[in-house]
Amino acid sequence: MPDTVPSIRVVVVGGGVSGILFTSGLFRRLGKNFHLHVTIIDKKPYFEYIGTGTLRAMFNPSHHDNMVNPGFTKTANGHELEVLHGKVLTNIDKTSNTITLRDNASSAEMMVEYDYLYIATGCSYSKFPILKPDFGSIEERRSQLEEFSQQIKAAPHVIIIGGGSFACELLGELNDYYPNIPITLVNTRPNMLDRAPQGAHDYVMRFVDKANAKRKEDEKIKVILNDMVHLKTNTTNKGVELPTNALIFSCYGAAPNTSGFGDFNIPLTAEGHIKVDLYFKVEGTNNIYALGDVNNIAEEKMAATARLQAKVASTNLANLIQGKPKQIEYEPKEMVQVVSLGKKDGMMIKTSSIAGTGRMFGWMKGKVENLVLNTVRNPESLLSKQFY
Ligand SMILES: Cc1cc2nc3c(=O)[nH]c(=O)nc-3n(C[C@H](O)[C@H](O)[C@H](O)COP(=O)(O)OP(=O)(O)OC[C@H]3O[C@@H](n4cnc5c(N)ncnc54)[C@H](O)[C@@H]3O)c2cc1C
């Protein structure tokens, strides 16, 4: 007979990258001798991987099929998993160790008890909400993407606001899919990819020059740096007039999904990230943790770093449950980042250097993401294999 630990209830709020990787890591690390009850709560009834493919799905909505998993139940080592869909966190009671959820459809409230609570609610883009799925079914999400793809197709002009990796990748996709739509990109910073070395900016500008060489005069890509858009007046700070009929992509303003958490004494930074220590434990609590985009660990907020966090957090909890004293302290990492510029161009960058540029990196980004998605979209493997 295996040992059972029926009294240990782990609740994970947010079934995104870090929530799923933490859960699958925990199941694997505990082995067959421990049976655990994990509840994953997510406001939407499916898993969606958010990456470059999300942008691609805005141009080619059928790509969305590759990025979603409609129902994930198969766990490694036969552990017990409960998935609550369509619920939103409305209360955390640290005395009774309960969280309260509200059903989207019925609005009924429901209380869930936990011994360990992991908050992994990610972030959202209020100025570009379609980037992240919200409530509703896969079909509704797909229709939303279909509708948006038609809007892009019909756009007489596109304005991209921002100059980070997300803005660069979007520029690349737009150039691939619609080389005839004129694009104006406005960035408040003097450089594109301004946290990367100067060479990254130079490479993006060369990409724009190459794209422009193939575009007609009235279809050119125009990059305006060190300036700010005023949407009300359709001008910039420096008085550049912008087209009034453009479709606008606001590629900035990611904010952690912690609205309301402060009311339950979850300590937040000024930007809204949950304050944690290097074991991901929320400051001032004993059994509440936060993982991924939502916490204040000082590193790039990426799926790649969410994976590393989930690995350490699941190892630590597995050790705790098995009575092993070892707890690993997390070391924030500087990750290598691949930024695609469409399917056929891109670069690999670090904070201090550029590791490579060219066709291979556009291809590589798609290839790596496809490998991830092979596991993501298979209900048999999402929770039993390491997908990232
Ligand atoms: C366009 C784009 C491209 C990217 N490309 C890359 C890349 O190439 N490489 C890379 O490493 N990273 C990339 N990232 C970043 C990566 O997607 C995130 O860092 C990663 O998804 C973070 O994981 P997470 O679990 O913290 O959040 P998420 O994956 O966003 O998961 C959060 C989950 O919480 C749920 N949720 C939120 N609020 C509630 C609530 N109140 N109640 C219940 N559930 C809730 C959401 O539905 C969601 O499922 C990209 C991001 C974007 C937007």
C-alpha cells in the first residue's frame, strides 16, 4: 500500500505556464508512494500557451488549435487532480486557510480549503487585452481571434506603440503576413530593445530597412524613437501627425493579475507584483506562495523563467511533504532570449551580448515553440511531461 497524505491539499490559482509546470513537477517529484490532492483553479476552461504563437494566431487563427489544451486530467504517478473552471478569486482567508471563488456563469461563491496555496495568475495587457484569453470557451476565443484577424487584414495602416521584444515580434509577423500595410512604430525610448546591447537595436533597424526596400513608397515602415503617442490628438509629443484610420497595437503595460489581492493582506509592490522571498513564499505568510509573472522576483518575466521557478517550488514542496529538510533557494537568472522578426529572421540576445542573428533564429523560435506545443496540446501529456 502506498503512503497516502490525504490531509495535504494544494491549491494552485492560475493554470497557466507556471501553475501547470509547478503541478506536473510536484506530481513527478512525489513519485508513486504519495497520493496528493491538487486543485487547479482557472477562470477559463482550457489551457493556452502564450508565446510568439499567440501573435501568429492573430494573423492565422487556425494556429490557435496548436496552442490550447481543452482538458488536462492525466497526471504523472496517479495523483488526484481537481480542476475548477470559470472561477475567479474573491477572497483569501489566512486564518481559516480558505479561498473563495465566484462561478462566472452562476455567480455562486464557493470556498476551497488549502494547506498550501500557490498563486500563479500571471499578468495581463489592459491596452491589448486580446493577447491573453479571458473568460469564455475555446470556441469563443477562436472567434475573437478570427474577428481580430479580419480587422488586421482590413487595416489601412497600423500603429505599433512600444519597442520591446513583443513590439519587435509583432512588427516581424505583420511584415510577413501583410507586407503592403504601412506601419508606424512609435517608441518612447531612444532604442528598440533598449535593455539589450546596442547591436540588437541596430539589427531591428536593418530589418526595417530591408523590409522597406521591398515596399512601395506609401507602404513603408516608419520608426519614430524617443517620442510618445497622444491617441486623442493623433499626434506625438514632437508633433508628428499619425494616421487617423490606423489599427493600433499597444505593446506595453503588462500588469500582474493581483487586483484586489491587497484587500486580503497579500503584500504587493507599487507595480502590483506579489512580494515573495527566494523560496517564493509570500512575505508575512507561512503557506502561501506566488510563481511566474505575478511575483516580484527580479528577472525577465518569461515562460522560460516561470519554468525554472516552478521546478524549484515543486522540488521544495515535494521535499517538505516527504519530510526531507532540503529547501532550495532560487537564484534569479539572466535568460537568453530569442526574438523573432517574422518566420525568417530573428536574433538571440543576452543582457550583455548578442549571441546570434539571422534566418536561423526566426526558424529556431518557431521550431522550439512547436516542440513545446506538441506536449501542450496533448491532454495525455500536459500534466505528465515537462513541456518547457
Ligand atoms: C506575445 C507574447 C510572447 C511571448 N513570448 C515568449 C517567449 O518567446 N519565451 C518566453 O519564455 N516567454 C514568452 N512570453 C512570456 C510568457 O508567456 C509568460 O511569461 C508566461 O506565460 C508566464 O506564465 P504565468 O504562469 O506566470 O502566467 P500565465 O501563463 O499568463 O498564466 C496565468 C493563468 O492564470 C489565470 N488567471 C488569471 N487571473 C485569475 C483569477 N483571478 N482566477 C483564476 N485564474 C486566473 C489565467 O487564465 C491564466 O491561465 C511571451 C508573452 C507574450 C504576451
